[in-house]
Amino acid sequence: MRTIPPLSWGLAPRSRRSLFSAFIQDEIKLANSVSLTLGSKFEHNALTGFEYEPSAQLVWTPSSRHTLWASAARAIRSWLKLRNNLDWDSTLMYVSPLSNLAIPSYVRLDTRLGWTLGEFVELSIVGHNLLRARHMEFSDRRIRQTEAERSVLGRVTWRF
């Protein structure tokens, strides 16, 4: 499985903030029914400097009807501050064809506009997969296919 680096950007009026990121991932076959996927996103932004987000996923397929997996990842959050406690971030991602899963290539655009209310609450509008009505996310010849649909939602985040 190979993923092409995503392009991320944001908007900050009257500012010279910039964001650069790259993503790398590879799937390693450990045994006939076990694979390990390792990857990381590397990012440099004006707010927090250099950041990295490593990830690992272990997948075991003991039979044609069962798949077990576990994953771990480190996540950071970077955004561009707009006026009046507004944050906006977007990610444009190209995923190359995943021939072993019969998934064609696709481009995905996600974006979020958030309004921070005090120290612990954020209201946001989030858009996922905005360029297409849907794209295939997972496919297994033994199991039915899963598609990611375009969605826009409102979200309230309370940090405690």
C-alpha cells in the first residue's frame, strides 16, 4: 500500500504563516496472514515548528471471514488562527491505487472551520470528502466494499 504525500493548507489574513507536510506509509507482509503497516506524517508549521505523527497498524486475517487489527498513532493538531477565535484548516490528499484491495486512486479534500469559545469549548463545521460524492475506502473480495461518502457536519468539542 503506498500513499502519496497530502497537500495541506490554510488561510491567515495579513499573516505569513505557512504549513508544509509529507506523509509516507508502507505495508510489510510478516506472514501469509499477518501484515504490518508503518507510516508517519511530517509537518512544519509556523505555530508549533516541526512535528511528526508516526502510526502503526497490525492486521491478522486468520480466515477468509475474519480480520483482526490493532493500530496506534500519535496525532497533533495544527491550524491557522483567523480573527475572533476562528481556526481554519484543510487537507488535500491523493491516494494512489491500492491494487491488492481493488481500490482505484482518489483525491480527497477535508476542511474544518472552528470557533473557540473560551478555553474548553469549540464549535466547528467540518467537511469530509468534498470533491466527490463518494470513494471506495476498503474492499476485500471476501467481504463487502466500504465507501466514504461526502459529508458536512456540525461539531461541538468540549475538552476536560
